[in-house]
Amino acid sequence: MRKSLSILLMLICGITYSQTTVSGSVLDDSSQPLPGANVIVIGTSSGDVTDFDGNFTFKVNQEPPFSVQASSVGFESVIIEVTENNQVLNFVLNEGNFLDEVVISASRPGSLGRGSQIVWLSSTLPLITSSTPRCVR
């Protein structure tokens, strides 16, 4: 009994020792916090989502060095290398210009004939409100 207890204690100590705590914040280019940004260790499924203040904390069963990536919708992803345990990571994400074209499609059976479709095309997102719809048959 005593021998199995000491082996179990050694295993638990080894597991907790090998964990690395990753914490920090994610801000946009105007120093505003980004709530809901994804922060993950590249190559694993370990990670966290930032809170309302843009902060995150999680533990990884991996020894440094490893890479951590922060991403959010509408922003460019950033990768930082973790080189020591309990290193604080501060990500600054820049706005991205990834929206090239938006296509909105709708159809109403019987209104324009069988199989007809109305399609609105816009080359850039800001032009959606000012563009006029075009009927494609």
C-alpha cells in the first residue's frame, strides 16, 4: 500500500511539474481589448478564448519553446514564441482586409418564372448599401 501511494505521488508531481502556464492579453491596434479572440498553441488543441477585458490564461502539457497564435474575426493572426514558463504574452492584432466580395442570393419560386434567381453582387463590403441590385436570369 505504501509503495503504490509513493508511486502515485511521484506521478502526480511529474505531471504538475511539466505544465506550462500561458497567460496574457489580446488588444487591437488602438489598444482596445478584443473579447472572444482565440488563443491556441500551434499544433495542438490547447488554448483559450479571451474574456471581456481581452485576457486569457491556460495550462499546456508542453515544455517551452512552443508557438502560440492569437486570432479574431476581421483581424490578422499573430504568432508569438513562448520561451519560458509563466511568460506573459501580449498580442496586438491589426485589422485585416480579407473581405473582397459579398454575394447575396435569394429566390422566390414562381415570381420571376420557374428557376429564376435574383442576385446582388458587390465588389467591396462598403458598397453594399450604395449598389443597385441586378437581376440575373
